[in-house]
Amino acid sequence: MRRERHWAPAFAGALLLCALTMSDLPPYAHLLKLRTEEQADGTPLFAMPFHDDVVGRPMYLHGGAIAGLLEFAAYGTLRRALDGGGVTMKPITVTVNFMLGGRDRETYASAVVERLGRSVANVEAFAWQEDRARPIASARINFLLEPSVLPGCS
């Protein structure tokens, strides 16, 4: 029996470098069934439906699925802020705070670039379900920014 390979969120960042410009997301994002759309301010909004692959305990989201959603929101927002500037984004630290249990409904996430330097970026992401003012989780991710070595990505 052949087992499908899924990338963990921390390793999906390199694949996400080109993803937003190629209208495709890495395999882990497909496993989570993520959708993206552009918010009024031009930043990406990620949506994750509740389904069997994201279940933790019955009727609740798994913390890893929430963390993955937050990480994709952070990568996507930072990629837009960099405007495809030929930069590889490597996570230095990832801190996730779980505030409320994610229930059996669609979950949304967006992020804000708090600081964008030449070699380091600080991004904060938030996930919510019904009310954006009541986040279920947040993440602070510090990225190392290096010149890109992936072919086809600028």
C-alpha cells in the first residue's frame, strides 16, 4: 500500500514561495483543504473547512491543523509584503497560543507583518471562526530572509 506524503507546515514554506503567484498551494494546504481570497487591504485570507482530516477530539479541530492554518496565513502575508522579491523565508521561531477550542465549523486566518527588515521579518497571525474579534488562536513567527535559491521564483 502506497502512502501519500504530506509536508509539515514548517517545511511547506519553501513550497509556498511560488504558490501564491502560481495559484497553487503545497500538499499540506490541500490536505487541510485551504482556500484563499484577497481581503480589502490586499492581504490573503485563508479559510479551512471542518472535515475528517482536521479533527482532534470529537467536534473539535486538531491543534496541528490550526497551527498549520496560522503558518500558511503568515507565509502568504509575508510573501505579499515582499512582493516576490526573490527571498527565501525560513522560520526562526514559531509560537502558537491557543485561546479557545476550535469547533466543528469553518475557520479563518489572516496575518499582519509587524516588522520587515533586510534579513528578519516578524509576523503575527490570528485564527477565528464566527467572530474575528474572538480569535481561537494566534501565532508569532520570526522569519530569516535570504536570497532565493529556488528556480523559477523571483
